[in-house]
Amino acid sequence: AQSVTQPDIHITVSEGASLELRCNYSYGATPYLFWYVQSPGQGLQLLLKYFSGDTLVQGIKGFEAEFKRSQSSFNLRKPSVHWSDAAEYFCAVGMNYGGSQGNLIFGKGTKLSVKP
Amino acid sequence: EAQVTQNPRYLITVTGKKLTVTCSQNMNHEYMSWYRQDPGLGLRQIYYSMNVEVTDKGDVPEGYKVSRKEKRNFPLILESPSPNQTSLYFCASSSMVPTPNYGYTFGSGTRLTVV
């Protein structure tokens, strides 16, 4: 069965420091991959996605993620974190049904805190 | 503006009193889904629909019903709510085809409390 693992439940970084949030998935073929962000009291906003092509994808708010097939990973990175990045981040995997998207499976999320 | 609209945003109800949470999207998406979000458990899928009159169970369907009579609407029905259904609920929609702009669009959420 497909699954998504976000190994870090909570991460704290200092403002201005770099950030990497980990995501590993289990899926038999090349999936569609997503990162979403949820600010406190808000809904989920799409940060970036991968479904083909260049394995390094750029997203909004200065985030990027790299798809590594050999490691079944899709880690999210940002070179310099801002206090406004404090939120919960969800990795999601979409199943590829011959070009059509199936359900998304979400990881349990990583909560990011930012120290001044 | 492309959006998924959920109503209500907040709801407090009593055990056993039937309720409906509405979800509507204006993007002509084929796919719609309901999730509940609980601390430490992430997002768990309740039901989903890949088109009109086509619905299927997700991971946690017990105690919920859905219908998809029109493409734009996907209401979530709790026939007899119980306190363990107290949660934050999200509706999402998506195109089924991975065009460059595709991906789930989420509603703003409905915080439900059952007392």
C-alpha cells in the first residue's frame, strides 16, 4: 500500500537559517508529489508539486523540493527561513493512474517553529 | 476567483442531531474529497468522488455519508453525530488530469464540535 512518512514531527530553526523537511514515500511507480503548508487556523495551501521533468522544483515563498527516485524522497528546502514560515507542512503523494491523478495520501505533517 | 467554499466555518452541535457540511467548487473539477484533521493524525480521507454519482470510501468513512448529484457540490452528512467526530474538516477538489496548474484546492475548513 502507498504511504508517506514525514520523520520529523516538530522542527525548530532560527530565523535566517536554512531548512530541510524530509518526506519519504512508498509507491510502486513514479508518483505525483506535493508539499502543502497550513498556517495556524488556516486551510492548506499548495507550495509546490512534481509530476514529471526536472526533479528540482521551485515553489512559492522561496521553497524548493527535489525528487530523488533512488531514495523515494521529496524533501522540501528553503535557504533562509523567515518568521512567517512558522506553520505545519504536509507532504502528499498522488497515485498515477496512467496519466490521471488518483487520491492524495498525506503524511502526518511537520510543525515548523522559527526562533527569532 | 477559483475556490472551494465550505459552510459553515464553525459548528457546535449536540450528539445525534443530523447535520450537513456543504462544499462547492467553481473550477469544474471532476474530483472532490473530504478529509478530517486531528492532532497527531494528520489528514485522513473520509470519502471521495471522481465524478457525478461516483463516490467511494476513504480511510475513515464510518458515521459519514456523502452525495455527488452535481459536479460542483459534494456535501458531507453526519446522520447521528457523536463526540468522536469533533474535528476540523476540509473539502478539496482537483482536476483528474495533471496539467501544469493541477493539484488539490482546499476549502477553508469547518471546525465541528459535537457535545
